[in-house]
Amino acid sequence: MSQEDRVGVVNPYAVVELALGRQVRWSAVKDRDAFVQKVLGVSMERLLTPGTGNLLFSGEAGMAEALPELRAEFDRFQVRAQELPPKATAADIAGPAASMFGHLSVSALTRVQGALLGAHGKDGGEYTPPGAEWGDPGDFFDEAAELHDPVQGALGDCYFIAALSAVAWARPYVIAQRTRATAHANADFFDRVDFHSGGAVVSVEVTENVPLVAGTRGWYYARSSEAGEIWPAVYEKAFAKWKTNGSSDRPDFAPIAGGWPVRSCEELTGLAGTTRTTSDHSADDIWSMVRSNSLSYRTFNPMVAWTYCRKDPPVTYAGSGLVGYHAYTVLGWAYVGGEKQIVLRNPWGHNGAVVNGLAGSWNAYDQSFWRSVPLNEGGVFAIPASTFKTYFWQFGWVS
């Protein structure tokens, strides 16, 4: 597997929610980095530093080789955890992530590690993450497929969630609910999700049951920014079922951590992909390529971009507001104050200040109306094309 096949870093905000076992209203949190450190006991800087021992980095070279032993260690961790007193903390026991999240309770650490590592051994092809229950938390659509809907969970599949957002933004009709009944009861049905591979359409059927934290029904994996809407979770589940080649309606999600963003756009749309490396082009050329795939400032071809996926990138990400090994959605372009801007979205659904980020709002023609998109919230931001060239490794689109 080449390096470009392993773009993937976990959403740390989702890890916080998983540790707490509930959703957090992040818009009300004044200092998100401080809150993350308070809950997880580790700074955002350390969380976002790649290394083979950092389970958040699915794209880290060597993680694939290390996973079998880490999963075996996690199995041993779960056995030992059952012997501990009820008020024991994770610091009382060794585990794959204990050095980073050692102050969490055993139950919280088990949820986090179970989500990140997945199954070591599965019973009949079914997998339920530790501390989880399967349930249907809402309706497929609240309104329609929109750019802000897909939010990444505690899984390193940013490449897929960024692609989902790109397709929902540029080709919203591709995201559709297709259902069939499976019994007399109104609640008995399958959703069919279509993927494309080798020129063929692969149809995957799944129910709308997804892993939720037992008791609180907090999220494990992908969710929608719209309360009560679940289409991103259903698409992610279908993707996991397809990629693991399983028949169970309860697939192990962990194997889909790490992947290639453009390939996911191809698999979602059936369109042909194009990939470009930023070092091969000038900032002006990169901006022109974004414009050539856009109309009235908005991409009409799904576009994605990703940062450097190596330990020694040519740029330092600390303090930039950008993350290595991470995929983003390219939404379009702008030209403000003589500066050529590229507009992107972080699939985490939240973002702080980004280096050289543009303030205010961005206006783009969304199919039939002018949409005003606030910058520096909801994961959306705009940076000069020159900054994009500096911090991003590759980008691409399907058409």
C-alpha cells in the first residue's frame, strides 16, 4: 500500500465526546483546545503529532503493520479491566492508548480504544464496539444532503467524510435514500447505498442501526451536523460493510481507517478521478484548476485536498490550524483584496483560526440561489492559494 492510500487522522472532538459518552455543544465551548485537554488529559498539539503509537493517525506509515499486535494488546487490556474494582482508572492498567489517555476511567478508555482499533476477533462477522449498542437515532434526511452535514467521528476516515461533503456540495442528487421493506412492520426496511468499482455499480443494503454509546446514545462514528439526521452515518456504515466484504449489518468500522480521498469520490459518483501534487504547480495554476472545476465560485465537480502524510513534512503544522495526514473538502474559490483564495472545509465540523485565513463570509451560487457561508466556523475556511500550496500535499477531483 502506498503512502497516498493512507490519508487518515481521527477527529479529536469526536474522541472527547466518546470519552464523555455524550455529545458536546461545541459552539458554546469558548476554548476548544483547553476543553479537549481537560477531558483527555493531553494537549491538542500532542494529539495531532503523528507517530506509530498515536492511534489517532490511521495514515501513519507503520500503523497498518502495528495494528494486529495493538488489537491483541487491547484484547488483553479488556480481560484485565474486568478484574479491576469499579472506581479504577485507566492508569491502573496498561493498554494501547493508556500512555495518552491514562487518566480516563477504564470504561471511557475502553470505548475510545475499541472505536479506534476495532475487532481483533469477530463472532459471525458481527462487531459491536465496547460499551456500544446498535440503534436508529433519527431520520435519513432532515432536509437534504448539504455540505455541512457530514461530520467525522472517532475513526480515521477523514478521506471518506471529506469526499461525502464534496459530493453533497457539488452533486447533491447523488446522495439519495433508496429503501425497500423487509417485513410487515413499518420499521423493517433496508437502505440501499450504491458504490462504483471497476465500472460496475455495487449495491450495499444496510439498516439504519448504527453504533451508539450504551445508555446515552452518544455517537461513535460519523454523524450529521443536523440534529436527528443520519444519512452520513448510514453511508459510512454501508462503506464499511462493502470494504470489509462482509454480510453482517453490524460491520467492523476500524478497517476503513486510512484511505485515498479522490478514490472515495470516484466510488461515490462513478466519475473519473484526477490527482495533482501541489509542488508540481504554481499557486496561480492551482487556483486556476479550482476555478476550472467551479461555477459562480462553487465547485460543480467534487473536489478534495489533503496535507502531507509523513513525519518530516516540508512545513510545520503546529500552530497553523491545519493538520497533517488529513483530508479536506474543496468548496470553491474567492478573490478578495487582490488575493486569490481557496475555500475548504474540515470534516471535523469545527475549526479554529487557520493560518492566513480570510474573515467574514463567502458567497457562492448553490444550484439555484446565492448561499452565504460563514468562514471560520462549521469547519469552513478560506486561505490564499499560496498558503494552500505550502501546507497541502495533493488535491484532486472527479468529473
